[in-house]
Amino acid sequence: MPQNPIIIFVCEHGAAKSILAATYFNKMAREKDLSLTAIARGTHPDAELSDKTVAGLHAEGLTPTESIPIQLEPIDLESAQWVVSFCALPEGHHQQTKVEYWEDVPPISEDYERARAAIIEHLKELMNHL
């Protein structure tokens, strides 16, 4: 796990929204010289990343933060500075970290550009709070 303070993005399958958000967060954090690192996790991870997400990120010259979807574990939450979730967190995932829910982001499978735009707008607001 990275040494910098951790921001965790969580979506149900850990394959699309959380990947897109973590990848863009890390890009924006580097540009602002912030010592924060984002990771992506899923509550019920798929076997592979979303093809549409990977293709969209590659088209923009970005590499996804994870190579496969990774299960959200309680220890992830214990080490997080901030958690952003696109879905409800499972029972038993109690933590001392602030959780913010971004439930208004459309599915990437339906409209990559619209989902990307919504996530980037949320990221801009989040950056102002960190």
C-alpha cells in the first residue's frame, strides 16, 4: 500500500467508477503537488476492469490505478484519510474515516463521457476540501 495518506474510492464492482476516480484523483494530486494517493476498491469486485473505463483512460494517456478489481477490506478503511463511495458500504465496514457518497454519477457503461465529467467535477470539489 502507498506510503502517502490514502483516499479510497469504492464502487460495487471495483471496475469502473472507483478506477476512474482514483486514476484522475492521482493525476490531479500530482499536478497540485499534494502528497495524497488514491486507490480503488469494490464491495463485490468483478474479475476484470471495465473495458470501457480502461479504453477511456488509455485514450487520455492515463493508466488505471489497479490492474484488477480489488475487494474492499476493513483494514483499507482503517488506513484511509478519506473514503468516497459510489455505493452503500457493506455492514461491518465501520471506520473512523469520513465517508462521502457520490450517488449522482451515471454508469460508465451507459455514458463514459458523462460519468467522467461528473467524477471530475466531484474531484475538483474534493480537492478544495483536502
